Amino acid sequence: MNPFNVGVIGIGDISDVYIRNLQTYGIVHVLACAGRDLAKAQAKALEHGIPRAYATPADLIADPDVHIVLNLTVPAVHAEWTMAALQARKHVYTEKPLATTVADAQQILALATERGLVVGCAPDTFLGGRLQTCRQLIDSGRIGEVTGASAFVVSHGHEWFHPNPAFFYQPGGGPLLDIGPYYITALVALLGPATRCCAMARRGTATRTIQSEPLQGTTIPVEVDTHIGGNIEFANGAIASIIASFDVWDSELPRLEIYGTLGTICLNDIDPVDGPNLFGGKVLLRTMDEYRWKSLPRASQLPDWIDVPVQHRFNETSHRANSRGIGLVDMAYAIRHQRMARASGSMGLHCLEVMEGLLRSAAEGRFHTLTSSCARPEALPVDFPDAER
């Protein structure tokens, strides 16, 4: 069968790893790219051997040979360009978040349903070897019934390294909508849909001073909450706690832990940009046999965590070399075989409502009951995509 032609809109740094990865799969063909001017698009096309370059996303969307639009634009215009692509009868896979508001995300999915089109949404790191190994431990009953989880998304923001970090502190940004989607998506992929949530939030400072070049010394306003502490209740009864912050100088908290009646899964990265942000990494396990308080041993006698082998191929531990884009590849197979995509638009909407609900709860001082839901995505076969052929 012929591959799906993909058109990439938004050609910043993140586009390179997407394009390189997509070019290794036969089910998709990167046909075109578009940025904010033709010269940049042509340079990107030349760099990656992409046949067509367009000056604007609108020009690319109008190309009748494009089947799937990969939306890598900034979050503030995700909804605008996704809706435009759907209006042009293109399938869409978008970077996170699906939109900056639940209302916009609902319109996207309504239009996709009306047109018989498929929308997929990053992050797809939950399809990586690390989180799929966590999924296997849960599904096999290794930790018993899941009772809770903890997620810690903490750093001191992006003004220390990003060349233009202002949008991280504007509506649609902040730690929960920027890095939080990796963690919320991981929790939903592992535990299933949520039912309600609550939170408290604050802003550490009213302004930030950029420390990176080329804008070093520039002061930017902080228009969003930068420290959020919340709780999420899931339909299966599990309760998760989350801290998402751009106000933390340092931390030794694990990135993610899952608690069950028979054991604990731990992703204990110290680096705040690791954890569910990556496709790979260690999966640590302790069960009743390794219970460190069982006999109250001295610290030097604490049992080791079990380092669970990761068998999936998508197991990179680098931000520069990773499997970003396998969600789109899975979506292409889903369209062909008429099944649900794993990194689905419905899960993107549900995770967005969890995040918006946490912020709304903090602002209004009450629980937010979720109105959306989604199917827990199927586990990824160890031999994907070979199993799809």
C-alpha cells in the first residue's frame, strides 16, 4: 500500500527529530514542510531531503497530496491550524497540548468526528520502553491493585537556557501545560481515565529575568501560576498527587512512582527534565520481599531496588536522539486498520481537562469533576511496528 504523505507545519528545533524518525518508517512519507517564511522552509527541506517547501502553514494545508498534517506550531495556535487542516479534510497529529483550552479541544474533536478524520496528540513518550515496562508490571499484577501515584514536575523554569522563554509564562504556558502533559499522559496511559481533581497554586514572582542569550537581562512578566500542588482521582479508584513547578531550585524527588498493594514502581531520575519526558530509562521495583521497613534495617542494609529489564525497542535516554513521532506512526497504522490510535485526540482532550481542571480548582477553591473520558490505550507490542505489517 502507498504511504500516508505527511506535511510538517512548524519547523523549529523539535521538527528535526520528528522528521528524521518519520523517514525511517515505510507507512509515512514526509512530503512537505512549512514555517513562517519560504527561505526557512526551503532550508529545512534541503536539510532533510523533503520534496516540497511552503511559505506558510496555510499553503501546505492546501496541498491536495498531503494526507496527515503534523502540527509543531507553538501551543497558542495549535487549535487554529489543527482546525484549518481538518477543514481541508486532513488527518492531524499535533504536539502537546491539543489546544490551550478544553473548549477549543472539544471543537477539534467534534469537527474530526463530523469529517470522519483522525486526530492524534503528543506526547507519545508513554509508548517508550520505560513506561510500557511499567504498564506490563501493572497489567501482570506484579504490584497488585494500584492504589496511588506521585508525580513531581519541578525545575526553576526555562529562562536559564531557552533563547526566547517568554511564552512559557503566558496563558497556555506554565509548568502544568508545558511539562505536565508528559506526566498526566503517563498516569492516564497507566491507570486509565480520571474522574475529578483539585489543587492549590501560586506564582513565585511577578517577573522573570532571562539568563540566556540572546535576550539575557530582559525582564518578562509572569502571567500564569508557576507552582501547583494537586490531586487526581481515577476511575479505577487510584489517587495521584502531583507537584508542577517552575519555582524549585533543586530536588531529589523521584519523577514518578506508582503504588500498589504488592509493590512500588519508581522512576527515580534526579534531573527534572528526565522521567516521563523520555522514552527510556530505568524502571525500579520493590515488592513485599524488598520492603525496607520489614525488619527496620540500618541504612547500610537497605535492600536494593529491582532493576526491571526493558524489552521494548523505544528506550532512548537522550532528548536529542529519541523516538518522538511513533505516536504518529501508530496513528497511521490505526487509520489503515480502522482501530483506535494509542496517542489519541480523546486522550489529549482528557489530559488537557485534567490540567485545566487543576488550575480551575486552584482558582475557585473547589473540586473539578471531569466531563470527558477516554479509553486506556492498548499496550504497545514489543515488536511494533513489525506486528502491524
